[in-house]
Amino acid sequence: MKAIDQIDVNGQATETILGIETSCDETAAAIVVRDADGTGRIVSNVVRSQLDEHAAFGGVVPELAARAHVAWLDHIIAQATAEAGIALKDVDAVAATAGPGLIGGVLVGLTTAKALAAALGKPLVAVNHLEAHALTARLTNGVAFPYLMLLVSGGHSQFVLVCGVGDYERWGTTIDDALGEAFDKVAKLLSLGHPGGPEVEKAALKGDSRRFRFPRPLLHENRLDFSFSGLKTAVRLAAESIAPITDQDAWDIAAGFQRAVTDIIGTRTRQALERFSMEFPGQQARIVVAGGVAANKAIGAALREVTQAAGAELVIPPPALCTDNGAMVAWAGAERLALGDTDRLDFVARPRWPLDSDDMGLHHGA
């Protein structure tokens, strides 16, 4: 195999990072190169979805997810290095998601990374999954600090001020369900299929969003938090009031639900941008959107409308890099490695690991 050139165009050393992601139901590995000037490029990015394994259950089964990671991770890593044209010994560090996530899956990826780091004599970087999402836009778009991140996924819905690597301030979060979870539950309630987000979006395209007027929880409160539990309950009550429910009924309910969601996201984003402008006067506000829900076209349209009105910059990485993948983990590892931040092999996997916790700074695993 031919190793990746270890010198960039300016004659400076580059860093080649293997990233491993197993926090939920994607088994992923990638090779990412970070040049000395801070720019990066994805050399390979391999993701194996477990949708087929979990489809019959209407959601992710943690035990099945962990078993699938065990069965496939070695093959995925081999494919990632083969596509990059390198051997494992050529990487400069091994990065892996160490939390938050389904603990069985996290343990599979982190343990594999520890074994590789020990066998190869390479540094280990234990990556916070949320930080990987937060930093992806620096890989894809070269976004400079500070910026806002709106993370909307199956497990998280929050606004985070990203001031630097390891330097985060949470401005708002969900007080109950995450938005992706709400999409999944609505899809299951309406028998639309799994995964819920894309299925609800497809159904909403055929529905009348004005037929059902669903609540917008917390919308008029002066805070940046979200609440989707009451909205989900209103959807359930609407569905139960119709018997039998037809396809058109389901489409109309999905459309009403999605319209409520876009109103909530749009309003909260406008408020977050206003706060950013107050705290950073004279600087153009920019917001990065991450997580699987970022692929929803209606939400994307609402965000573009709000950011254009505010004169702010909206950055949405490509859909494949918004959902869970190894490239984002590798890049987060590269960013931390550039600051001399590596971890010991006894780093403990974490099912919960808030992005704004006290141990997100340098040498967080020491």
C-alpha cells in the first residue's frame, strides 16, 4: 500500500487520523488528514447502517446494535484503510467515540481503538460524540470560532456556543424528548415506518398542514430550551380521535406536526442569533446545524429564512456528515491531537457526557 503523503503543499507535516464511530446504530470508520494550516480532507469514510436489523422493532435495540458493531467493525476499519490506500501502521493516532451513546456500542468502538493504539504504539483520542458534530463544519467549511451550533438528532436537541476545541457553552436544550425521538415516535404512531424522520417528511409532503393545529410548547417563553413531549401527545390524541385513520389522515397529521416543529425551530433560532449578536457585537452571526434531523428539507428552509432575515451565515454540512459517521470522529481527534490532547488507555466509556461539562478541556482523559 502507498502511504498518504505526510507533507502538505507548504512543506509542513500532516496528521493522519483513524476515526471510529459506534455510539448508536451506525458502524463507521474513516481516515482524515489534517494539514499543518488547520485544513482537513476526508480520505475515506465508510458507514454501515443497521436499519435492516432494527426495522422490525420500530427503533434501535441496544443489544442488537452492540452485536452488529462487534460483527462488522473490523471489516469497516479494514475497508476504510484500504480505500485510503494506507496500512494501519501509517496512521498517526486512533480516535473513537467514547460517549455519549448506547454504552454497549460505545464500548465496542472504544475498546477496539484502545487495542489498535496499544498494538500500533499510537496515541488514543477519546472523542465526545457531540464535539465531533460540533467541529464537523470546520472540516467541511473551514468555519472559524466562535459560532453557534444547533444539534438536532435522535438523542439531542440543543443550542451550543462553540468558542474553541473543548470550549462550549450550552444555551438551550430539550427538557424532555429530543426532536429526532419525537419524529420516530410520531412515525410509529402513524405506522409510517422506520427511521421516522424521513418517513414523516415524505408523508408531510402529501398532507394539509393546516388541518391540525398542534401546540408549540415553550414558544413564547424567553428561553432557548425545547419541549416536544406535549406536541407528541397532541399528535397521539389527534390520531386517536379518528377511527379508522386513513392514509390522508396520517399525511395531514404528519404535515401539521412538521409545521409545528419548523415554527419552533425557526423561532428558537432567531432568538439564539439575537443573543449571539448581543454577546459578539460587530461580528457576523453564524450557525452550524448538525444531526440527522438537519437533513429535513422543511426545517432547512425555515432555517434559511431566519438566517437570511438576520443577516447570519447558515452552515449545514453534507447530509452524510450530519448523521453519525467516522469522519467527524477522526476530525475531532485531529483537532485535539493538534493541541496535544490525547488520552490514556484506561479512559472509561460514558453513556452520558454533556458537551459543556468541566472535563471537555485539554487532557480530558488524564
